[in-house]
Amino acid sequence: MDLRLMVIWMSFWVRVCLLFTSSLPAAGVQIRLVGSGSTRCSGRVEVFHGGTWGTVCDDGWDLNDAQVVCRQMNCGTAVTAPGSAHFGPGSDPTWLHDVACSGNESSLTECPHPGFGTEDCEHDEDAGVICSGSHIRLVAPGSTRCSGRVEVFHGGTWGTVCDDGWDLNDAQVVCRQMNCGSAVRALGSARFGRGSGPTWLDDVDCSGSESSLTECPHPGFGTEDCEHDEDAGVICSGSHIRLVGPGSTRCSGTVEVFHGGTWGTVCDDGWDLNDAQVVCRQLNCGTALSALGSAHFGPGSDPIWLHDVACSGSESYLTECQHPGFGTEDCEHNEDAGVICSGSQIRLAGPGSTRCSGRVEVFHGGTWGTVCDDGWDLNDAQVVCRQLNCGTAVRAPGSAHFGPGSDPTWLDDVACSGNESSLTECPHPGFGTEDCEHDEDAGVICSGLLSENNSTATESVHFRLVGGASRCHGDLEMKRQDGNWKPVEGFNWYRKLGNRVCAELDCGSAVSVRDRWTRSSIDNWRIRSDCVESELRNCFTSETYLSSFLELNCSDSVRLVQGSSVCSGRLEVRSNQSRSWSSVCEGHLDLRGAQVVCRELGCGAPGLLQGALSGAAEAPVVQTFTCEGHESALLDCGSSGAQTCSSGTAVNLTCTDPDDVRLVGGASHCNGKVQIKHHGEWRDVGYGDYSSDPWTLKAADVICRRLDCGSAVSGRGSGPSVPLWFITLTCLLSTSALTNCVRTYPASFGSTLSLTCSDSVRLVHGSSRCSGRLEVRSNQSWSSVCEEDLDLNDTQVVCRELDCGAPGLLQGGLYGEGEAPVWTSELQCEGNESAVLDCRRSSSAGKTCSNGTAAGLTCSDPGGVRLVGQPSRCAGTLEIQHQGQWRPVEDQYKRWDLKSGSAVCQHLDCGSAVSVNRTYDFTFKPVWLVSVPCVKLTSGPRDCVGLDDFYYHSSAVAVVCSDLLPQPNISLSDGVFGVYQQGFRVLIGSDFTVTCSVRPQYPGGSFQLICDTEKPLNLTLPAVNHSAHFLLSAMGYAHRGNYTCVYHVDVYNHSFSSSQSPALYLTVGDLVRNLIIRVVLVHFILITGTIFLYFYCRASRGRFRLKRRKTG
């Protein structure tokens, strides 16, 4: 019996001991990174087994295996998985080979492998890893893996970096350390949001060659005098693209992208300058000079990741461009695509700049700076144009022709011979040696404004005018480089497009654009119907049948520059002797001279005449003109000798629009059929065809406002008419001058446009047609309305009259204070009236609104926008609700791109567009026609729905937005825990489970658990039933901190990541208190058990003696 009690007692104490020891973590298999050039987070992988360190063979070694090593070493994510003894050969033994990790294991030895020491490898096959490291990270809202607020890890805590002295050299080190390519921008002023906690670094002064940020000179950790509104950030080019191959440089070579842990090439199918431009921008290599195919830099090796890439040119990354998907190609490596970029040393910038015209800026010392115009001439401009592959220099403007830049001014007194290959090769006093202001910034205008579309070479486009009275008048012809001159088809041109060609020819401004019928079977160039001025180089296709010639008349001796239209801007004149353009002083041109200029330019009567409104003048300034007013050209006027203007007095002239517009056949002058007077002839305005941009209320609004008729309420196409004028709506949305936008058209008949404008009320300066400051018209003038004079009934009538939804926000001063006088009547609407002027009014003569109380009104959108047919609300077929009906949006002519798709995504609060595709379902159904240029220019896609409501088609637009995934949830389970004031308290030594979950949408994916604990964790597990359970053992003080989840999934040929979940804060129970409780409890049990055992034993002995007496 005593023996049995002893066994029980010993078993009890074993359990007590286990109580104290069960929470101790088990020792894991040791691992290290060593070898030549190794660091804490990069090197040859070695594992400790059987008392000896040994290597790992590179058979089957990939990024999944490296990811496990990096996680085990707390070194961030795997960047590369080098083999072939990249860090030098190790020595026997080789412990592992054919390792096959999934990437989610917590230790390398957990991965499948044949067993320790079962290998047939040599040490020239030793495996290694390069990890991102855990001492630096990029974080904050809007951040990506390669952009964000810079934070460094020191003393067990993450802290920020101050922006004092922060520049591209510092950013370059960060980008290299993160394996994120080159630095694109070095941002300060907390551009990625304010951080928290310590600011670890200040006055960082990197040379740019350091391997880590903490190697750069700095005063010391924590030595700073900054606030978090000075936190530094970076934008890197990203590590997913590079240029390689024989003869390649940092900014030229075969394009390779990184996907699935492997570098692969891009096929040249459809490869053009737009695609190359994205690559050059991503690598911070300036502008694209050539888009090369046919393995120009030599063939690459498998895989080929991309083909049929279709960039618009505005994307930030090549993988954002439309493409069929990674690895879906039928190409050989003799089709590998390449690029030649201008390099990051020169660019053209400023208002009105293009790829081949603008303010010259050079890159030096990590900063862009301008060039002073002292001594600036055509030789200097020639070098810039050649460097940018923009043809020959046409002009070398100074005096901040493209607007003033900002400090620094890098170059002055540049003296090129014209033969140099780059501007910095020209003689100059040195970088930063100058005595200039930014009103002296130099610019260039090059001849090569245009390049061939869809070409794998950088062929310039050349124009000429033939058969006219001068080189600036005649039929337009065009040729490619090394090609033949061919006529240009006369259809679909408008004056603003012609103005671009006149500038290319150095022929001043476009006076007129006409088509002349011929109908001949000859080769020609045809322009697309939806072409806009900024994309002219992409608009030409070769045809074999010519319907009409394009007759273009440019002004040879006079032009208006930097204005809002062809008929406004700073006046410049070119004399027959000098052939150079010069400004005119304000006092040297009177009204009669202005009449001659406006007539010569094909514009209306002169309106505004004043000094220096459109930029400072360039020297020299020409003579004073004395005109009678009847001359056909300014140079026909009398003139006196040349002079110099005082600052700010160069003539700025605004001529009225020579075209007029009216509404006829309606109940008022604000309702009826639209007619335009063009080339002196009144015609109805064509409603257009389905191959052109549809008329929208947004475009109609321009007509209504031109007529001083408030806002457009409705429009429709009516019966056929002959002849017609047609308007390019893209042009109309960007300018108020009709003469810029009337286009040549292959048909002179068709349906006509009729409009109804609001005659008495309008909303101005708002973000959409249904928002703005309220103005009411009475007695033929517009007046603002005081906020206090409006109530809900009044606003209901206003919104109804404008064909908008119910009234929403009413607030004074929301859309600025009115320049118009205040309306002297107070509205007293009942709410059921059809127009504001139908309401009763009370007089308030002499009334004025106090500052900030002019009524601003926002009516709700009567329709809506949505994406349907996919699990996420941020992906699917685009549908718009208009006139009470939900319909898909057609895309018959494939005009939707990432920019227009992004406008939809932003409207839905879904980020930006990742892909935009045209789809077909082979069933004709009611659809909405939508103006794509309008969508790009406005914040309300519904304002851009065409006026048609009877169009049927089988096409639709499918959009996928970047913010595809919902925010995940995070919770704590399966552990010993209690509620804490900031989160949960977990008992020390306990195992606990953090669960990440997400609303079901897409199958698969993975969850990432991020912890800002003393030893930061970054764990990844596959999603199972839309959740993942992270089991963490032995809760200790190192586990205290915030835990967040991020969900990742690959769908639609893209990788998506959710936003971070709400933070889950965990803390540990107090160690001393728990220890005291356990000690007291154990002692209590020990004492109680001892007492019990004592009395039990005494009782047992008593019974034993009694029994012996009885038996004795």
C-alpha cells in the first residue's frame, strides 16, 4: 500500500514539473548563411545535423526553398535562390538535396527531401539565398513592395527616417537593398503618411553605392530634431524588369520581366514605342527612343513571359499593360523585344510640352535642373533633339517659353557645335555655375514630334504641303523614314489637329482645314476618327483608296502661342528677312493691327488685347506696326525699327471664335436643332455615326454655355439633313472654341442634333453636371443665390429642372463665391414645379450674401455605375444606370483602355484599373454608348453616356480594379487568453492561434501574418476555406505587439493583395504574478497532500496493528 502511494505521489510531482516545463519551446534545427560575400541575410545555406555543419545541394533549389530559409532566419522575403556555389563551395558533408518546399514551412528540414546525407552532389552545386533582410521596410497607405515610407529596425523597434538632406542617392541605396531596381523618386514631407514611434535616422548622406542604408554616413541612431511630417519615402522602379543582352546598358537591352521566381523575355508581337515608353519610365531611363524586335540584343532563354503587350504609354509598370497573361505565347527567342531609352540625363518638361518639345532639364547630383538661355541657340537645341531621337531642331526658345522651372539651374552658357551626342558633352562652365533666374529657362522644339505607330524601329514621320502658293499652303503629304511621300486622306481632320502639323512644319498656326474630293485608287495615309492632338503619332494607317485630299493652310508669318485655342495667345511674327519668330510689344500694335492679325489667322474679331498674359516674351522684339485695318497680312502693314519691350508687355491677343452656333425651331433660343456657322455657312450639326464618339450631355453642355443657356438637360438625333457640319467631341471637351473642332467628314448627310438647355438655372464650377454653385437667370443676366434663401422644396425644383437626382448637399461657399450679382428675389417653391421661374418669389432688393454663403448645391446622380458578373464588386462587366435602366457599355471599336478603366475604378472607390478588355456574348442586347475621352476628363462616368437610348450590340467592357479584395478579418483562438484594455492578454507559455479569414470570393490564395513584435514575424499560409490558422507556441514577451493579416490571390492573370486587417494587439500576462500563483498553488497542494498522507499513513498503521493483535 505504501509503495502504491509513493507511485501516486511521484506521478503527481511529475505533473507539477511538467506544468513549469511544458511551455518551453523546443530547440529547432539550426541553419546559417556563410561563404564569400555573405551577410546576415545572404549566403551559402548550411544546416546543422549530427553535430556537424553541412551544405545543401542546388538540385531543384528554387524560390520556395529560399523563402523558407529567409523566414527561418527572420530575413524578410526571398529575393533570389542562387545555386552553383554562388557564395563559394563549402566542405563535406552535403546534408540535403532535392529539397521540395511549398514555401509555407517554418523550417527547411520540414520540407520534403530524400533524407540527410543521401545525395550525389559536388560542392560546386552548393545552394544559397539572398533575402530582402529584416532591417528595412516600406510601409504606409498607398505603399507597395517597392514604394512607401522608409522604416529601419533598430533596438528592437521600427522607426522612420527624417527627410533632411534626403535625395536620390539615399533612395538608390534603399531600392538596391530592397531589390527594387533603381530609385525613381526620393520623397519627403510624409508623402506616404506620418509614421509613429522613434525617428531613427536623420541627415543621411549616402553616396549611392552603399549596400545598406545604415552604412551611409549619419549622426547616429536617434540623433534627430524632426517631426513625423518630415518622414522620408521612396518610389523604386521595381525589381520585376531589367535590360540585358550583348551590348546592353542600364537603359538599353533585351527586356526581361521577373515572374514566378524566374526571369523571362517579352515577345515583339505588337511591341511599339508606347510599350517601350513604359519600360523606360519604370527604369527611370528617360523617354523611349526605339522599340526593337527580332532579338536585336541577342536571343534570351526560356521562358517567354509576355507577348501582345498593349500599353497606352501612361502605365507605371509594364505588367500593368494589357496582355493575354503570363506564359501564354507562341513566340521564339528570335522575336525577343528590346528598348533603347534616352537615359535619365535629359528630359523635356513644362506646360504644353510634348515628347519632342518643352523646357530642357538635365539630371545631375540626384536632381533635375534647368538650363539657362544665355547663348542658347539652334546648335544647342540640335544636340538635345538628336539625344532624344526627335529629328532636327526647329526652334531654340528661351525666356521660359514652356514656363519657369524650379531650382537648381544646372547649366549656363552652353556652347554646342551641334555634333555632340549629348548636351553635357558641350562646353559649359560647370554644373551649377550660373547667374540666371528661371524666367530665362531654355527650351526646344524639334521636328520629330511624330513617330510611327506599331513599329519596332524609331522611324520619324515627315510632312510637307504641295501644290499651294507657298510651302505653308497646299495638300498634305506624309512619309515614313526611308519611305515614299503619300497623300493624306482628308477625312476626320479638324483645325486643332492641323495646327499640330503646322507647328511641325514651322509654319505658324492652322488657318483652315478642308477636304477636296478625288476618289482615286492610290496609296495614302488615313487618320483614325477618334484621333486627338496629343496622340497624332499613333493615328495613321496605310490605305490603297483615296477619297479626298486634305488641304491645309498655315499662317507663314504670324501666330498666337501658349493660348487656350488657335485664336488666342502671345503674338509672334516672323519677317521675310530673319525667318525667326519674334514677339511684339503691347504698345506697338493697335486695334486695327489686331484686326489684321485675327483676319490673317482665320479667326473672328479681336477681343482682349493686353500684355504678357500668355508667358514672357522672347528677344528680339520686332518693329511697331501701323495698319489701316484692311490689310490681308500683318507684314503688309507699315512698320518702324525694332525695339525692346519692357518686362511683361509682349502682346497677348484673343480673337473671337469665327464660328457661331444657334438653336432653331424650338420654343426658345435655348431649345431646338443645333446649327453652326463655319467657313461663313450655316449648317445643321450632324448627330454622328457609331464609329465616332457619341454626343453626351457633357459635350452638349459646351453648346448650351456658349449660348448662355445654362446647362444641357436633354438631347436627341432628329430627321436627316443635307449638308451637315460634324464636330470632334474630344476636341470640344478640351476647348471652348468651336472653330478648333469642326471636322472634315466623309458624309455630308445624316441625322441632326437637337438640344434642350435649362433657360433659367445652372450649376457652375462643380465636379459634375449635377453639382456646383447655383445661379439663376432673370432679365437676361445670371445671379448667385444666397444659401439662406433656399429650402428643400427649392432645391428639389432645381435638381428636377436640370434632370438630376434628388438634392443632396446644400452648403454656402462650397463651389466658390459668385462673381455674378446676388439674385434679389427669394424663392418660395412648393416642390412640384417643373422650373425655378415657375415658383413664387418675394423681393429682396439690394440683398447681398455674406462671405461664404453663395449657395452650392449637389444633386444626387439619378443613375449609377457598377461592375457585375464576378465575385468582387471591383471586377466584372461595366454597367451604367441611365434613364432608369441598367445596361452594359459597348466597346465595338475597342476604345476602352486602362486610363478610362481607372476612371471607373476610382468612381467606385476600387483603386485603379489592372485590366480592361472587350468581351462578346454573341447576343444583341440594349447597351449604352459611352464617350471614352469624356470618361477620362470627368469624375462622373454617367455624364458621358451617349444621348442614344436605342443602340443594340453584343460587345461589352470588362474591368478589373486593383482594390479587388475585401479587408480580411483577424481573430485569436485556441489559446489561454483574456480581454485586455488594448486587445487580448495571453498567458505566458501558452500556445495560441491567430486566425486570418476573408469574405468568400475567390478560391485559393494565401494569408500573410505580419507582426511588429520585438522579433518581427512575416508568416504565410495557404488559404483553406478562405481562412488560415497560424499556430504560435510558447507565448512570451517577444510576442507582444500588433498582428495584422493580408490576403493574397492570383486571379485574372494578376496578383492581388488586400489591405491590412484591423490590428490585433496581444500582450502577455504578468510573469511574477503568475509565478507567485503557481508557487503558492504548488505549496498549498504539497502541504495539503503531505498532511493527508501523514494522517492516512497513521490510520493505516493503526489498522495494521489492530489486525495483528486479532490474528495473534
